[in-house]
Amino acid sequence: MGHHIDNELLLRVTSRIEAARDEMIELQRGLCAHPALGPSSGGTGEMAKAAWLMERLSGWGFPEPEYYPAPSDDVPEGERPNYIVRLPGASHDHTTWVLTHLDVVPPGEENLWSGDPWTLREEDGKLYGRGVEDNQQGMVSGIFAFRALLEEGITPPHDVALAFVADEETGSHFGAEYLMEHHRDLFGPDDLLLIPDAGDEDGTMIEVAEKSIGWFLFTVRGRQTHGSTPDHGVNAHKAGAHLIVLLEQLYEDFPVRDDLFDPPVSTFEPTMKRANVENINTIPGEDIFAFDCRVMPAYSLDDVRGRIEVYVREVEQTFGVTIGIETPSWQPAAPPTSPEAPIVGALGRAVKHTYGVDARPMGIGGGTVASFFRKAGIPAAVWSRMDDQAHMPDEYCVIDYMVGDAAVMAHLFLES
């Protein structure tokens, strides 16, 4: 099947995008000034940010948005916002989407920031502030690619749509997952779905596959005693430390490699450690720690848990403790998007034209909303050009990437 793009139209559109560089920065400034934190992150949701954004789009002559609220008792409005804006094409046989999320994560330790996380700061070709890369860079790029088509009066070859969803940072129950469960007919199997929420600094990674994610929380219970009489107690901390060392064997238990992924293996790493006793001369009777497991699709999360339980029983018998297991996150990998899927090929051509590099399909260990669409049989690709600043202090986006990515999206919109 051949692919065609009108280069004269593309030049008009990309010229519009490049001329709007300062306006893109100002849109980032306004988005940054509207913190959109989910309730579990100490916020009131995305409504204020979404309302501000929709008002801006309306002022630019964007079509009336479609609204798909997800009911929620945890926010003042009683619902979390999901918006879609469409531009009809010459053909309606499929839609090319750019899907981004409205919510952000908290700043974390604000003393690690060089300035107020909610006040945009421009320096050396970069924009600093919470959310500027995750996910406002892709959001702004999609908006200005869409706006350039409007301003040029162009009818794209196929329908084009922007989706702005809630709750990506805390599970997507009120965002992408909600749309797929309650408004499944919005997305068709032939649609081209781009999610600009991960990438690398040269724009060559097209994410088509994700590992399974299993988070384990271990609670080791022994018996507290004085540090000078260990035989009178059961040291939960010592038992927990032994379990951490045993769990290193998971790398050998599940050794499959696949160079599609980076890193190309499953990973099993201890992470959070909760405080136990407050003084040095007390042997703790309880110890709590977590493990983050990113498992290659070749393996079942249930098999990983089964192996972990073998090690847990061994530690319980050796040390005389009991160990409870919780799984705060349990996300079996979705079927991968085929490297031959139309969205992957279209992205490759757009990236080559815009940045002059060859992009290739890859897998990652992180989770994105692409999984909800892949499980429903809709091929989705995750791509952006970025420095991978998500969740970091002094998060930034590179202005040139934001502008360039808009040109990539315009190429997607105009290709037939």
C-alpha cells in the first residue's frame, strides 16, 4: 500500500507551527499554573485545568469538544474530565489520534527545585515546571498541529482527533480505562493512535510493547526485643534483609532476553523501605519493604508470585517469622502493537521527514495508557522526543522538541 503526503500543504502547516513557538510557550505557562493532581496525590482533580484549556481552544476556533465525564466522589465536581476535539477529514474510514493526559504528579521535595514548580521558567531553550514534559509537551504539540490545519483551512485526508484524559498518573480508572469500558465505540480497530508520553532524546524510540508490572509489599513480623538479648525476640529486619537477598535469584529464575526491550530482561528490585524502630538498641518486630517487578511478556505474573512465595516460605521457616504479601499494582502486559502496524510505519515516516533519523519499535518497562487500547485490539504507539524528565525535580521540556513533535504530528494528520 502506498503512502502520500502533499508536501506543499505540509510546508504551510509546519511554517504555521514554527511561527507559533512563543504561543506554545505561553500555553505551557498557563497549563503549568493549573496544578491537576488526583485526590490520592492530595489534589482536587483536573477540572480547573481542563476548563481553562477548553476555553483557550474555543478562543482559537476549535470545534466544540465532546465531554465524557467519569463519575467520582473524591473531587468537588463529582466527576473527572475527559475531552475529545475532532476535525472531520475527507474520509471517515479511520481517525488519527493524539491522546494526552491532563493530570500531573506532585512536585516532591520542593527544596530540590530551582524555583516554584507551578510557575513556568524558560532558560537555555528549555521550559521548567511540573508537568511541562509529562504530559504537556505532547499535549501542546498536538494542539498546535491541529490548530495549524484549522488556520490553513485544510481538510485532512482522514478524521483527526485530540483526546485529553484524566487520571493517568494514578491508574487511569477515570481516564483511558473509563473511556474503553464505557465509550468503547469512540475508537476503531483501524484508527492510528499516538500517545506522546514516553521517548528518547533523539526521537528514535517508538514504544510498541510493555512489560508486566507487579509491585509487592512485604510485611515481616517477628518479635521485638532489646538489642542486647536477640535470643528473646525474632528479628524481623534480619529476616527481611535475607528475603531481599534471596529475591535476587528471580533474575536467574526468569532469564528470557528480548532486545526489543530496554533493558532487555525482566527486572526485580527492592525499592521502598518503611521505618521500623526509632532507636539503635531495639530489635524490630516488624519490617516492611517493597519490590518493583517488571516482567517480560513471556512470563506470567502469577508464576513470578509463585516463585516469590517459595522464597517467602523458606525465610519464614529459617527465621521463625510470618510474612504477609500485598500487591499494590498488578498489571499483566497487554499484547504488543505489531511493528508492522500502520501507526508504527506512519510515525517512522513522519520522524524521518522531520528529524532525519530512523525510528524503530521498542519495548519499555514502564506502563502507559497504551495498554488499555492494546488489550481492546487497537494498535497504539507511544512516541515523543524528550529527555525523560517525568516526575523529576526541575522537570523540563526542550522547546525545540515541542515544536518538532508538532511537525511530526502534522505529518501524521496529512498522510493518506
